[in-house]
Amino acid sequence: MMTDHVTDDLRRRFAQASRVAVLTGAGISAESGVPTFRGGGGATIWEWRGKPVSELSSAELLATDPKLVWEWFDHRRGLLKDVKPNAGHLALAAWEKRFDAFTLVTQNIDGLHATAGNREVIELHGSLLRGRCTRCGTTRELPPPPLPEMPPRCSCGGLLRPDVVLFGEDLPPGAYERATDAAALCEIFFVIGTSAVVYPAAYLPRSAKLAGAFVIEVNPEETDITPRADATILGKAGEILPQFDFGPHKA
């Protein structure tokens, strides 16, 4: 089923569900003005200071030139300085209060879900708002950009690195496992603002469907997940998600 609005049938399913899982991608943040740095099919299209994004965001460059990597990530943090959550983010924060079991999984690193009010977010790729010590492993919130020291250091004296998953690195321990569990147990699985072609996150809607969940896609255009979704709503998350009836909040 493909539509450009939330149908009565979808509202009924939503109202009757108790276990919901959501996967979000760059599209929902793009509606707030966050650059996606990616083109169709997930291909990197941006460069900065003459270097491709894939190199600037790589574990290899972090090992050889941490200062340049931090300058790139601090530049990205600066782009988020005045960005606010949109109506799609706010709707998802309200959903967390609506359902007995609600899991929000995101591929985004901008922190907008937390800013909107979501308390439990599985950040598959980490967060631009944090640094992680390469010596003691401590994770800490970063001060607003620009950073006073480049690269920044931990209180223990060790170098901090961006607390994000760089090209060539594995996902945070346990993050994907928690997301997989949620996909296997949910009644409705939403795919919002992502083409679901970047693995392993792309497995999640497929896993949910195999486990019996009803998969709803919300995207401005058709994607590779569209033929596999039970319903695709073509439109912006900020316009579509508020159309669902939140119903009474859980106690």
C-alpha cells in the first residue's frame, strides 16, 4: 500500500499497538537543515578541504592526523549550532510516552532525538556531541564549537576522539543487538527518512517483517525498502508523523 497520508487503517493499527520500533536516518534530520553528506544509494558526495568525507571520517585518518579529523567534526558540529528538532522528532518523543514498549534506533549522529525529548535512543553510529578518551575510555559531552583545543584532551591527559563510528570501525558494543531484539519483538516497525541500504541497519526492517511486524515506511520518495514495506507513506516525517493519533499515554 502506498499513500501520501496516514489512512484510517494505519491509525487503527497504531492505536492498538503496544510494541513499536523505529529506525530513523538522515532524511528526518535533513528536514531540520542538517546536511546529509550523502547522495542516492548512500554514496558519499561531499568534500571538505579537498578531501572526501569518507577519508575525513575514517579510522585510518584519525590514527595519522587526529587534528584534521577533529577540525572536520568540529566544522560539522558548528553546522548544528542553530538546528532544532522538527515536528517529526517531536512526534517520536511523544510516541515514547504512548507505548508500553518503544525503541528508537537512529543512524544519525546529531543528537536531535534526545533534544526533542526521547530518553532512550540507540545511536548506531554514535554522537557528534560527545568525545571518547583513547586512553581511559571515558565518554564526555563536548563544549560548544569551536573547540578551544585541537585535538581535545580528556581530564586524564589522553586524546579524545569523536564518539562516532568512523569508516572502518564496528558499531558500539551491544547497540545492534538491542536494535535487533526490538525489531524481533515489535508489532509495528517504522522506517523513517532512510533508504535502508546501509548495513547492518538495513537488516532491521527485514528482520522485523520476518518476525511478523507490520512495516511502515515514511520517506519523501520510494526507496529499496518500499517493495518490502507493508505500507509506504510518501512525504516528510515532520508532516506525516503528527498525523498519527497518539492516544492516551501509558501510566
